[in-house]
Amino acid sequence: MSAQQPPEIDTSRPHPARMWNYWIGGKDYYEIDRQVGEQVAAAFPSVGDVARHSRVTLGRMVRHLAEKEGVRQFLDIGTGLPTHDNTHEVAQRVAPESRVVYVDNDPLVLVHARALLTGRAEGRTDYVECDVRDPGRILAEAARTLDLDRPVGLVMFGIMGNVVDDGEAYAIVRRLLDALVPGSFMAFNDGTGVVDREGREEAIRIAVEQGSTPYVVRAPDQIADFFAGLELLEPGVVSTSQWRPEATPFGMPETVDAACGLARKP
């Protein structure tokens, strides 16, 4: 856990970014995050698998965009706490000149972002402390680092479930996409309830009861609706564990309670 405890951080309530860090084996969380994270995992045992597969799939999508699509700018909204293979690290290993803007609303993420998300000299990283519900401000502040007249890779992993109203959630994503030029991409991932809906819903109830942010799971076809008007890359909208997984002797990974896709703006 971080030795710093800035006054604006409420350590009496769990935060999704810090619980996520706990589930993927990180160290940047507080005792309340561990306690509630364990209660959530007891109700929804596969939450750790969801978190880990989401992380590695994010890396695969960013690497694809940098290697195969020539994307050199990324807007990562809901970035969470820095860990291994952050978006700028993956992108800048391929293209050191890549620019990345991170967006999150947890003050602890801001503390770590300033210290760790420094990028390479050839490229640039920046951090915006903002809620996803304010896409206008996100775009205005991202434009200090990114050239929005050139293609951008929009990364939205595990964030839109925090916007529980469907209409508002779709409108936010549409506002962001409308500001990006053709040839931009969106990498999107969020929770479902197709494997263990009962466990997932109980986990959400526990987290919210303990003071965490409300969260809603959406069916895969609802997640597919976020890609309306875009050109989905193969294999389309699939379980997050099954988006172009690395080859192993054990075959395709099992389905997890999250769905994702990567698409191009025509």
C-alpha cells in the first residue's frame, strides 16, 4: 500500500480502482479495499480471473493498434492504478513516439500517475483527473497532448459499468467517438453476467453496500451496441478471455464474465 495518504483520499470507503488492483495482485490499495475485495471474491469467485484477463487483453489490443494499425495516440479512460504493461508501456515498446493520455477519478490514481506514468522521451504521457460522465472536459484536456485531427485509440476497459443508466452510457461513448477522426479505434471491455449472474449481482450488492460505486452488468449484445457505426475487427464481441488469446498447449481459455471488442471508426 502507498505510504502517502493525501487528504482527499477517503480510506473508509472501497474504490473500484483499488479493489481491482487488489484482485490482480497489486499492492496499491487500502485495508477497506482488501476487506471488501475479499467479500466480493467470496460471492463472485471468478472476479480475479475477470480482472487478470481484462488486463492481458488490454495489452493485446494496444499492441495490435500500435503494431498493425499504426496508432500513435491513445486515450485511456478509467485507467485504474498503474501496474505492469500499462498502455503507454505497451504502445511505446512498439513505437517510442506514442502519446498516451490517462483518465481516472480516483485521487490515489493521480498520485501514482504523476510518479509512474512518465513515458519515454520520444513520446509523451499525461493524466486527466475527471469522471467519465464529463466527456467534453476529457476531450478538451486530452487535446493538450493528443492531436484530435489524427487517429486516436480510445481505450475504455471496465469503466462504463459504472454508468448505470443505459442511455447515458451510450451517449457518453457516442460523444467521445464523434470527436475522433475516421481511422480511430475503440477498445472496449466491460462486465457481463452470463457465467455467474447470481454471484456477480451479489458481489455488486456487497460492494455498493460498503460504499463503493454502483455498477451494472450488461449482456454481450448490449456491449455490442457500444460499437454501433464502427467496424468490428475479428473476432468481434467475445468473452474477454477469448479475444485473440496467446497460443498455449491447453487450448482456448474458459469464458469469463466480461465481454470486449476492438473496432475502427470508418
